[in-house]
Amino acid sequence: MRHDIVRSDGRIVVRPFVTEDAQSFFAAVRESVESLSYWFPWCYPGYSQTDAESWIRYCLQSWESNAEYPMGIFDAATGNCLGGTGINHLSRAYNFGNLGYWVRESRRANGIASAAARFATDIAFTELKLTRLEIFVLPHNVSSQHVAEKLGATREGIARNRLLFQGRPSDAIAYSLIPSDLFANEGR
């Protein structure tokens, strides 16, 4: 794994997870389990320390095999996990991936998701050399739409039955980013 892939603005740090992050990641998920479990099937009321440790092992293996690139969002001052971001659902044939992000309950609405997503986008385009990122957002997930728009992502339309939400097919708003978008929107 590349341990040199780190982005920070002095407030947050975005980097690949390491084994020692399991406890802090677990605390972030447990704090947010009620809201996260609504959006993400991996999060459920009984989410355990063992689940967090398994996730961290999966992250390490994913980076090692270049299958996907999960990253943690950390408080620059305390080192506490604030959430996650990353690039997944890669298409090697077309050189693109999907951008995702979430922030723990107590730190939402502070611009952390936008900053972390911008760092993940930078990593995707400069380190991973991808040429396109996609963001798919459920129509009622207004917060995630705001993050995509703040990044300067282009809203491309509605992708029918694009996501499974709570076990059922759901439409999603499709956004995209290409490398020139990141640099055009640096001041946002």
C-alpha cells in the first residue's frame, strides 16, 4: 500500500486506513449508526469492533490489489476518525470509478465531507490517474447532493434503478467529475 498518499488542509487528513485505525473507525460508526444504517447496508445496529477490524483488513487488501481505494477522514489535531471516503466500482476498461463519502454524526455540516471528497478526487486524478469519477446520489439525500455540487460535479441526469436502497432498486442522480473540473473549482 502507498502510505505516502495523504491529503490535509490542517483541519482534516484523508489517507488510506491502517490497522491501528480500527478502534477510531468503530467509534465513528457507532456514534452514527442510527443515521448511517438508513443509507448504507453495511451499517446496522449491532455493528461491532470485529466488523470494524474486518473492514480495515478489507481496506488494506483492496489497496494492495488495486480493487478499490477506501480512505479514512481524520481530525488533523486529534487523529480521530471523522468518516470515510474513497473510490470504488472501478472500470479499468474506461478508466473511471465511483466517489463516495460519509461523515460521523457529531461533525456533519462543517464542510468536512466536501473537503474530504475534494481530497479523494485529487487522489483519484493525480495518483490513480483516473479520467472520470461518478457520484450517484439518492434523490432524497440532499446533503450528499450539496457535496457533489460544492465539488463542481456536473449533474448528468437521473439514472433509473441505479442504486439498491433498503433492498429495492432506486433511481439516483448521476454526477460526474473529470480532472479539469477539479482544477477549475479549486477556490470553492
